[in-house]
Amino acid sequence: MRALIFAAGEGRRMRPLTLTTPKPLVKVGGVPMVVRQIEALKVAGIQDIVLNVAYHSAQIMNALGDGSRFGVRLHYSVEGQCVEDALETLGGIAKALPLLAADGDAAFVAVASDIVTDFDYSTLIRRGEAFEADQLDAHLVLVPNPAYHVQGDMTLDAQRLVRPMPKTHTFSSLGVYRTCLFGHVEPVKAKLFPWLWAVCEQGRVSGECYDGRWLNVGDANELRIAESLFG
């Protein structure tokens, strides 16, 4: 199974740091956040990792190379050279799909490059391998609503994602998806939600709640918190 790391965004809320350093290369505990993701995916058993890149794409590719020094193979889905070229999550998946399905895999793991967590990614691999038997197209990891997103995104009903109020949880940006789910999606700028809600409403998206350490490092304050917890 392959994995996709979303690494195309600008990280505007972390300026001025991200004016010169792409957000995936911002360090927590002396390690770039994207490298933390690469290493966690490797531990889970994933050898081929795709990164979608746009903002400071050349800098990211030069810093990470072909992945050999991390013991993996890195592949790049280049959306452009600046933030305006970035295709968001859904468009990024669609453009990267030929790389994600290159081995004929039926599923792929997708994670954001700007989160730090202790979550065990091998659980996503096992979920993806069971998609056909479970009649599912995706599985997402949710976290309790953080202070900066108290309105939440969704909740769970018998391990299926639903969106009625109250929205008790937030999408963690960790998930595993069937490759065929995106076969007819055009590689244009678009977010995963609300597009994925149509699949959720068919009962084909499961979820789990993770109460361990997880942070979406979106601004300087969250970076300080991440350093205190993971540094």
C-alpha cells in the first residue's frame, strides 16, 4: 500500500516563518514535520510515499530527495511552484492518483504534513485491506474538537461518519481511501469535504476516535505547544 502526504499548502498563519521555509519543513523537536510523517509511515510498513507539492515545491523536493536516506521511496505529484497552483485535498488526490495506484493497490493512506501525533498508521493499513469485506470506501480518524475548532466537523454513529448536530469530533487529516473512489474526479482545485459527504451518506465511510497525542500545527502558538509536547 502507498501513502500520500499533503505538502502543497502555504502555511499562511505561520508567517513570517513560512515566507522562506515551506510549512512541511518546519521543525518540531528538531525534525521537519514532513519527515516525522515519512518516518511514521515507514514504521507502519509503507515503502512508497507520494507528496503533493506546490508552494516552494523545489525546496521540498531538494530537501527530501528520493527518500533513500529515510529508507523509503518518495514520489512527487507536482501541482506547481506557488500557493495559487495548489489543488487542495480532493484535487491533490485526483492528480496524484496515477502514482498512488501505480502498484495496482486498492487503497492508499493519506495524511497531512502539518500534524504531529503518536497515532499508529499501521491501523490504517489494516482498515484499507478490509475495505472490500467491510463494503467501505474510506476510513477516517477523528479527534475530540480542539479549542480552535469547537464547532467540530462530524460525529460517529455505529462507527459510520454522520454530520447531524452536535458535531462532537474534528477530522484529524488522517485517513485511508479506496483508489477507485477518485477514478472520475478531475484534478482541479477542490476540497475533500463536502464532496465526501455523499459517500458518507451511503454508509460507506467508517471512522474511529483517537484520544492520544495529536496536534494540527497551524500557527506559531500551536508550534510552541507542539515543541512542548513532542520536542
